[in-house]
Amino acid sequence: MPLCPVQQMFGEAVDWKALALVRARAVARLVCEGGTQGYRFVEARRSASGDETLLVNVHVDRPQRFVHPLKATEPMALHFPAQDRAPVILALRDDFPDVPHTNPGHRSDPVSLCIDDRPWQEIKLNWTPSDFLVRIHIWLAKTARDELHGDQRAPEPLFVVPGPVVIVGREVIDAAHAGPTELAVHRPDGELSREVLVATSPSVAFAGQRFGIALIALTAARRDMGPLRFPPRTLGELADELGEIDLRGVLRERILQWVTNSYAAGRRPQRDPEQLGWQLGLLVGFPVAKEGGAEIGILELRVFFSTATMAEIGVALGCLDRGPDGIHGRLLTPSDAGAAASIKLVCGEVHYGLDRDLAALVSGEPATDSRRVALVGAGTVGSHVAANLAREGRFTWDVIDGDYLLPHNVPRHVLPVMEVGRSKAGGFARFLETALGFPDRAAYLVADVLSEDTATKAAVQTALGRADIIMDASASIAVSRFLSSTPDTARRISFFFNSEGTDAVLQIEPRDRSSSLRDLEAQHYAMTAEEPGLVGHLRASQHNIAYSGACRQATNRMSESQAALLSAAISLEIGNALRNEEGEVVVWRTLQGRVDCIRSAAIGWRRLAIADWSVALSESVVEFVAGRRKAALPSETGGVLLGVLDMEARSIHVSVALDAPSDSKGDRTGFERGIAGLRSGIGRTTEASAGQLVYVGEWHSHPTGLAATPSTKDLLQLAELAELLDMNGVPALMAIVNDDGVRVHCASLSDGAAPVSVVLVKEARG
């Protein structure tokens, strides 16, 4: 269609030096006097409204072979509104091609180039004449090559949609493909400048204005990306847009189906089918190809609402007629459907309702993860971490917690104050269902996992047994060790804050569970003794507050901001770690808003048995003592062993070996461990691990060629250790390192009633 004359569009010609608008005059000066390459000034014009326009010829940097037929020189109008609005770039060629990244307009208007998708309020902050002209050059050059959009970006939409935003669940869209679906469309907020509508099943309670819609879903044929257009405004225009679909035929079929069903009993109905009183909703999916047409980039969803009822549409389509009694019936001979073309439609922009797919998409996750998680502990850290993961579309949740929400919990918990007095497990399960909406129904169990009650134990085992992943957020050593020992194959994760509320810890098992939570716990304690960056990490808090006036009813001081910061670090790491086979221990420390991260991959353990005790010897201890032996050769050396005791499980985790004290003596024939600084060294390690790492025995090396069996002197020392440690009911350990590695020996007192103590010495066996 020929464009209007430039005088009609832009007003009278003026000298460019007489331009009144600052930006128009600056661009004209740059083109006319600045030696700008690629632009030739033609003339300047001013309209009666004060708008000013520069007419220029622009050289297009196009290759010999181009995709879009741009000419070597394109006439352009650089239009500057008198009001504070963005300049408009208009192509003045009648046959300018349909290309993407143009602003919407009518066919009689010049094509408007979209050179910047930022709002004018942002553009004008650093707008310059040279940048403005360069952007036009780039737009033309890349459009000619079909490179402006790029393969990594989603295609441009087909239509600009000034109508309402309509939120529709994916399940509703699927149902609408099978046939007309009854919807209740709600208007939650009447104060918004742009209407937002929420479509639900009629059975869903929803506040706000509500009206019924008969939704029909259609999928159009593939469209190539091109200029933005205004959407169809009538049923006739939409039928023309969907030329490959017999839209009128589809509507007749659906409407007559309702009428036929109402006559199914063989007698005339007393009133119209309910559906004939609904308004029409057409949900249309437009597959839009990427630039170059290689593949489909997006399915653009648009919904078209009619202002007419389905009965009125049926009459206009010529398939229904209204009888004298007001009941609509089908016409045996359909009449002309021309009247339907003028039925008005309002186009809306469709947004998917919140579900797992959408949550994963906006979170940057490649896929959803609906594995079942048993969350033990729904307190501060448990609720925050699980809420973060659930918002990312992750997991189906079983929440286990025997505690209830109290007022002092609310300032740093995801649950609101109206849940006070109710169980944390139930409240958090409801949060997952109502606040997020998309998880499968969350289950919960109000229970202490350590309970000895038969029914409770059975319920806990059921919840744990069906889990794919078990997450311990209880901050309880006893709970963590219990969960570590349950026979299920589910991978375990434990996370907690330190007592000061400044640090967070994550322990995640390897996928094959070669290191359990017990092992990772002992590894964490070793880190507190060996990592300089963890000084004071497990120090008992001195800043607790009594929330009920009783000294035993106290909690630590920790802000919601701090809890949210550390919980976010934990949930982010869980998401990454679950993609890997390996386990790890991670500690985050905060200081004045800064977060430091210390991490250690899960180490291996040598598992040994001595009588009814189990001993786990960390590979890091093995490497340490082997390294000290090598450095000391040909002399012997040694030190003490520290480990984690569990008297209930009768287990010892040897995770730290201390070096020989400075007053130790060693040569080719033997080693005598000194005592200088030893007591204070053990004390510091025990304190750093919150009392968990304690003395469990000794280690020493043998020279080259000597077996790792105890000598007479070693046996005497073992007997002394057995006498000492037996008072605590613990066996004494001695590790001997030689050319072949490390052997662990154990000594304990006999349980017999002999008048003298009998020391039993055994080698630990794997």
C-alpha cells in the first residue's frame, strides 16, 4: 500500500539549523557537519504539533547474498516527538519487507524500526546522536543478513496484545484441546491499569468478580517470525488469520453437540444447555519459527474472548435459532454465517499457571525433579531450604517434625503468624500446597523420629522407606546418626546452622553411600581441628535469649536476613551436589555480610571390626601417618589418635592424628612419645569440635622391613591404655604404620571375674 506523502506525515520543510528540538538538531548537525559515514541528509520538516523529522538516505552494509531484500540505500525518516518520547525511525519505502524487530502499526503506516527494546526512561539517560545513528546502521546490516535476532533468543511474538493478561493452568489447556472446557474467570484486582484475569475450574473458590467461559483450544499452522501486528478484533478477522482451520465449522460442531445432548432423552428441554449462556474463549497456539525458519522457537499463546454468548454466536453462525419459548434449537438447514464475522473479540496474553515446569524454567533448571524427599525437621533452616528447593520445581515432600510453631519462631520461619500453636510439619506441608500450588500433595507426620512408640516408629519407617532422598534439618546429632543407620538406600543430606547463627554446614553423602552421615560428621569435626578458617566455628553461643523466661527455654539470636542468606547457600549447593555422584562437607561462614566457603570432598574410610566394636579409620589419617613415617625414616615417629565415640552404636571414627610432641624421642630401634603441649593440643581439638573429638589411642611407625605387629613394648603400652580407657567402657586403639600401610590393634580388659586384670589384644579386621 502506498505511503502517505511526507508533507502529510511530517509537515512543512525547514532549515535544519532552525530545528527547535535539541535531539533533532544534534542529529542533523552530526549528519550534515560531522562527516558521518553512511548517512546523506535530504531535508528537515516540522509538523503543526511541533514534532520534527529528518529525512535521510542510509547506506546499508549488506553482503552480496542477503536474506531480507533491503536495498543498498534506504530512505528513512528520523522522527522526534515534541513531547518527551523516544525518537521513531521509519522506513519510507512502500515495499519495505516484513522483517522482525519492528514496532506494531497499520499497513498504511511506514515500517517503524525497533533499535532498542529498553524503556525511553532508561534510554534517554545515555542517549547520544552518534549511538542513535550507529544503532540504526547495525539494525539494517544485521536485518539484511537475518542475524539481528540470533539463534539463542526466543522468536519475537506475532501480535502486540493490549488486552488482559490471562493466567491459565497447563492442565486446563490440555483439557480444552479435547473439547469446550468450562472455566470460571476471575478478576482479582480491579485497581490495576492492565486487567489480570485468573482462569480456574468453577469449583475453585476465588475472591473477586467471576464469569463463565467456554474455552476451546486450537493450534495454528507454523508462522515465520516477522513484524509485530495488532491481533484480530473480530471473529471474521480471526477466521482469516486461521485460514488453515475452519473456525466457523469448529464452533458450529461444538455448539450443536451441546444442543443435541440436551435432546438426548427424546423430549424438548425446558431450557437452554448451560454452555449456551457462557462467553466464548478461543485459546490459540501460534508456533513461531526462529529467525531463518530452521525450527520452532516458541508456541505463542493468545486467548480471544467474545462479548457475545455462545447462543448468540450460534445464531450468528446460522446453526441455531431461538424459538418462541426462548429455547434455542438447531436449524436443519444452516443459514448464511456472515453475521458471525462482526462478533467482537478481545485478545488476551496467556501466562501459564504456576506448576513444576514453570518453576524449573524460571529457576534455570533443565528439568523438573519430582523425587520424594523425607524432610526431618521443619524449623528455621529446614523450612527455608525446602521452600527454596520447592520453588525451583523440586521434589515431592514428606515433612516429619514433632514440634509446634511458637511466636519466637515466626521472625525467621517461612510460616506466618496464623500458624502459631499448630504443628510445624502440618503447617509447612500446607505452605507447600497453598503458597506454591504446584507440588504433588505434600504429606506430613507429627512425630519425633527417635520415638520408641511402636506406632510412631512404624509411621516414621514408612515415610523414610518411600523416600528417594532423606534430608536431616533437625540440628540433632542423635537424629543424624539414627538417619544414617536406617537400612534404606536413599541418599542422605544433613544441614544445620552453628549455635551462633553465623555459619551453615552441609553434609551430603555420595550417591553410593560409601560415606555415610556418620562419616561426614566425623570428617566435619576433623575440619574444625585442621582448617585455620574454622576457628570458633562450633563454639557454644553466649548470646542466647530465653523466650519464655525459663533458662532451659532459650534460642539463639539470628535474624531472618542471616537465616535466608545461609539457607540460600545450602539450597543452591544441594541443587548442584545432587547432580553429582560425589559427597562433600561444606561450611559457610559469615562476617559483616561477607560469606566464606570452605569445602571438602567426602573422604574414604577403612571399616574394621574388633569384638563388638566397629572402627572407621579415615583415609586422611592413613595418609597423614604414612607421610610422617616417610619423613622420619629411618627413625620411628608417632603421636595420638582422636576420634568420635558413639557408645550406643559402639563405634569409633578415627578422624584426626596428632603429630609427635616436641619432646618425643625416636630412632631406628624405637619411639617414645613425649608430652610437651599434648594436653593443650588435645584440649584445643576437643573444644573446636564441640567436645566430639576425644582421645582414642596412639599411633607410631615401624622402620623399613619391620612388620606392623606390636612389639613387647607396644603390648605393655596397650595394656596401660586398656586400663585407662576401660574406666569409660572404651577399648584402646594402637595404629602401627609400616611399609605395607597401617594396621590397627585393640586392647580391652577381659569381662571375666579373675582376681587380676586380663588384657585382650586383637588386630582389627576389615
